[in-house]
Amino acid sequence: MFMNLIDDLDVSKEKWFEMDGGGKVQFRIVPPAMFREIQKKTVTQKVDFKKVEGTPARLEYEKVNTDLQNELFWDAAIISWDDFSFRHPETKKVINCTPKTCTKENKLLLVTRSSRFITFANESLKALAEDESKEAEAEIKNSLTSQFGDHVSEG
């Protein structure tokens, strides 16, 4: 009988983070299946034939569309936001950030044009990943404790 059930396939951890000065943003760890789809859309295999030290050689490499990859990643990682605003760089119009205005275009404006927002986003995702790692470690420890009693050693 199997004791350890892995039941979090394609589940992603989500969490709201408060911004300094007000407002909040909901981030998620991009689930593996979604990340693979991003990779499929943005990475292509390339082959070149060149001479290396006078000998013909076949060179295989990956070409990555990093702009599209970043666009798709941030659109997937930022789920929602609320209670802050920013000024659109072209129109100069103030955008009030509500769940309704959490569009791909607005997400990209903030992550590509605001150093304050991208720093906040990176720190939030890092904290989310650390939380997920701690939870996974706790689940493993609890699973081992339930399987083997109190005889699980830490080390």
C-alpha cells in the first residue's frame, strides 16, 4: 500500500502581498504545466552548420524569445490587484488598479517600466516560493512522522 499521496499536480500557490504606501497584488507560482506551455511558445530549436577550426560542424541550440517569455510569465504570475494607481506613460491618464484593470497590458506596463513595482513583484514571488518550500518540507516531515511514528530524525 502506498502511503505518500502526491495530490498537488498543477496546483499553484497564490497569495496577496501588501505594497508599501498602500495597495495589494495577488501573485502565484506559475504551475509547471503553464510554465511548459510558455516554454513551448517561446523556445525554438535551431540548427546551424559552421566550420569550427576548419571542420564542418552541426551546431544545435535554443533560441528564446525573451520578450514574449517575460510577457507570458508576468501575465500568469500576477493574478489580481487592488487599491493603488499608476500614470500611463503614453496617455498620462491615471489608471486605478482594481481587479478589473488587472489586464495583460497594464501588468506589462508596470513590470517593464516601474523599477519599484518589479522589485516588489520579484520580492513577493521569492517570498511565495520560500513559503511553498517550507510547506512542502513540513508536509514531508508530517508524512514521515505519520508513517514511522516519532522515530524520524532530523539531520
